[in-house]
Amino acid sequence: MTLTEGQRARATAPPRRVDVHQHLVPAFYRDLLAKAGIAEAGGRALPAWSPETAIEAMDLLGTATALLSVSTPGTAFLTDPAEAADLARRLNDHCTDLVAEHPARFGYFATLPMPDAPASAAEAARALDTLGADGVTLLANNRGTYLGADGQDELWRALNDRGAVVFVHPAELPAPAVENIPPFAADFLLDTTRAAYLLVRNGVVRRYPDIRFILSHGGGFVPYASHRMGVTIAADTGRSPLDVLDDFRTFYFDTALTSSPAALPTLLAFARPGHVLFGSDWPFAPSAAGQYFACGLDAADAPAVNRSNAEALFPRLGATPAPTPPRRLRHAVQRAAARLVFRLVQPS
């Protein structure tokens, strides 16, 4: 079949993705981490970051808009609650200014000073009501306190009252790392799964149904182990296994480092329609990794995962025309090379 000129243009046009899993590392935040002796996150060195390099990486991936978040350790490395709350405010003010400078390219999830639930509720209200944040970021655990633990209802009420989107990102497990296993490679998946388990087991997602939770990295082990966890929770609480599984399926999931032929079919089979969103994990995951996993989205699923599911979750993104990343020959060559590598490394 011969493609028309219009069909060829659509086939080669950037996909105008919405990336819900992209991080920023402001210089002042890097300096505070360095002062505390922190030079890496999840076993990866803190990457260089600037708005300009972020936009360059977005253009390569065909990303129109990225929703930025601060990765682990967030503010949890500060043990003084007042200092943690002040840092959260500073980070959120910085993100607000950044979005004002690049309104079509960036949005953000506000940082909250967990595990202090009252202070987090107050900052969530400020960020969502006054600053215009697109949602909030919560680490799966903060100094060993997991989401879903007792004592967090003030925060859940504040978020539920606002119909907030909560981006759940893993942190390092509250246990020593295992030699030769970097935390981001395996522990992060367990950390997200633990938080999701407790949010369901302890009834948070059922009591606060207007909160929309996004689980990073395809939900960790949630789609793969959902039935195993469902029957366990049912036996523990006396609830119906079907109700428990339905609670797990209320989660949204991003595709960061997940859209492989081995993982993506399970995620798409488990998630509710419209609940899978594109994510890259840049800059902690380098651009080459983002390209590799983006190749795992097939033609049938890509339009919804790349953009339309996010537009439904974040209506402001659909209210204005999406910026089209510029076409550059070197980007086209890099994308073609990534597709070739992706095909070559798949099991025959």
C-alpha cells in the first residue's frame, strides 16, 4: 500500500506526549542534598538538570508537556519538620515560576513535607489552591512510614476535597540495600507495591474516592501480583476479593521503564481503560532508556497512553492546543536507531 503525503506526515510527526513522570533537580536542592552528604538517589548519581536540557530531551521523545516532580528523597532527609516544610514551599514556588516561564511545556506535582501529615495537608492546599499545581507527589515511604499508615487522614481529606491527583513515587526501602542490586532496579518496585497494598488494605482508596493515585513504573509489582495480594487482603479483612481487586484497579499507572513486551501486556490487561499514562523518568533514566521503552508502545495503544488519557485526567492539557515538538533530522535518526535496537534485543 502506498502512503499519501498526509499519511507519511502523520506517521513521522512527533506524538505530542504528556510525560507524567519527569523529574527536576534545581541547583539549590542539589546543594542542600550535597550538604547532607547525599549525592545519589536510588543508587543513581544525581543527574545534571536545567529547563533547557529538559526541553531538549522532551523534543527527542516527542513530548509536548512534562509534569515535573522532585524524586526521592524529597524533603525526608531533613529531620526538622519546620525545615522540611520550608523546603517543600521553596521547591513548589520554584516550580510555579518555572511553569510560568514555560506554560506550554511544563506542569508540576507539588512536593509535600511527609511524614508530617498536617504540614503536608497545609502545603497541599496552598499548592493546589493558590499556586496552581497539577497535583502532588508523595513518596511511597518517608523514613519508613508508608502511605496508607495510620495518622494520615488529615492529608487524605485535604486531597479528596480537591479531587487531587497524587503521583506516588518510590523511595529507598527502609532496610539496607543488597550489594550489587541498585535500589532503582528492584527495590523501587517493591516500595511502590507496599504503598499500594496499604492504601488498599487500610481502605484509603475506598474512603477517599476522589483522589486519583498514579503509581510509578507501571505500579511496581501490582498488576503482576494483584490477585495474590487481593486474596491475601480479603482473607485478612473479610472483604470480597473482587472488591479488593476493584480497589487496586482504581490506580493509574505510568509507563516509565515499563513498556516492554514482557511487562506492558500485563499492565494493559489489568488497568482500567484510560488509566495508563506515558512516563519517561528523565533525567534519572537517560534519554536512551526513554527512547527504548517508548518503542514498546504499539500503534493501537500509543495515542491514548501518549496523550488522551492524560488530557482526561488533567483537563487543562486538553483545553489549549498541544505544542508540537520541533522536527529535527538528528532526532528522527535517533528515534529510528532506538526502534532498531528495541527490535534487535527482543527474544526471538
